[in-house]
Amino acid sequence: AASHNYSTGWMLAYYLTGKHRYKEAAINAAEYVLRIDDGRLTPFKWLCRSDTGYSTCSSDGYFGPGRASANSTHALLTGHELTGDQRYLDRASLLMRRTVHPSQDLDQLDLLNAELRWFYTMYLQSLCRYLDHKFKLNQIDSDFLYGVASLRHYARWMVKNERPTLSQPDQLQYPTETW
């Protein structure tokens, strides 16, 4: 599943060892993101060939910033870093625009529900990696600016609304130090 598509370890293993099987595994993770989102590859391709959305769908049908969109973005960035294939960076941009918006109503996303939405911060980390990657490539384009505006929007919301999770342990199913 997109929520568990971890690719950067394969890339690091390749950098450390030079073994091409690790590079291939990392690229396969990026290709997986493209495949699961390709409506032309589904049994319903005759009815609709649009993107499936699977690459950004976390548990319970949630398509906002979360584990799936974060890991898919990381996998695509890893694929781009290893190959230079523009398809990966273009898809990461598309996923960003599908996942976040600089003026979306963040209260509607229920981000303070730590049990269900804690992983939105995972997506913000992948968005930072995306922005850093684009900056290093000197691609200060509309996608870069959109990403910066979205990140700033989330940061302003977090300053006003976030708190340490264990400060309200009654809102957690299992309030442990893990939180």
C-alpha cells in the first residue's frame, strides 16, 4: 500500500554499497506510485482512465496530507534523485496539488485528532523534501511557490492549534510515552 511504500532506505543502501539491486528497488518504489495511480491499469479502464487516487489514499478513505501521500512523495523524489526522470518530479508536484492547498480549511481535516491524523506531519516533512529538492535544482516555479505557500499555511495553523499530544491524554486510546 502507498502508506507503507518506504524507498529512501533502498537509496541509502545503494549509496553506501553501490549495489544496483538497491537502486532498482528504490526506483521500483517510485514506479509503484505511478502504477497504482494509473487509471488505465485498472479493470475499469474502459469506463474511466483518470488517476485512481490510490497514491494519496491513507486509511479510512482519507486523501489529505497523511502517510500515503507522504510516502508516495518520498518515493517519487527518490526516483527522481536516482534517475533524473522528470515523470517522478512531475507526479510529486501533482500529488502536492492534490493533497494540500495554500488556503484550505484545515479545521475540516480534523488534524487535531491525534489517533487518526497525526501523520499529516509526515506529509509536511515530504513537502519540505520536495521544496528542498526543487530549490537545489533551481526550479523556483509555480509548483515551488505553491508548496511554500501551503507549508506556511500549515505552519501558521500549527502555531495556533497544536499542542503536545500527551497534554490531553484522555483523547488518546492508549496514552503512552510513545506519543
